[in-house]
Amino acid sequence: MTAPQVNHPSAAAPRGEGRAGAGLRRENAGQAVAHRAEPRVGKSLNLHAVIMTARGVQFERYAGAAQDEKGISRGGGPYIAWFKDPAGNILSVLQER
């Protein structure tokens, strides 16, 4: 089985390391957007978390969220992990139970 491709800017290189434009912030960084992407990863959130972490993605930690050592919340609802893109927007990947 081939490992899934993670095509997210924050997965390509840590901020400021070797990518043109890395570390630049958009004018509206951190603000809510009118559209939302909802990336579901099927039954492989653990695998995605390992790959994304190896590529420099840091998952966010939230007080009160039942998160495991990878940063995946396994409370009620889908399994979910949050991270920031280079512009400071909070994104997530999730797996339905």
C-alpha cells in the first residue's frame, strides 16, 4: 500500500526553510473564511498524522480536548487533529468513526 500524499503547504517545509514565500503572512491571516475544506482521511488518520508530523506539521493542543500523543482528539464525534497553515489559519483532518 502506498503512503498517501500530503499536499498542504505546511507539510512541504517548515516555515522559513528553503521555500520561496515560506513565512509570509497573508493580509487576512487568522480570519474566518467563507469557504471551508473538510479533508477526511478515511480510516488512516494515524498514518496521516505520522506523515504530516515527519514533514514538519505541528498539531495544535487544546485544554479539555481528549487528545492522544499524536494530537488526535478521540472524544465524541469523529477523530480529529488540528494544525495551522503558514498563514495562521487553523485547519483539520478528520476520520469518521
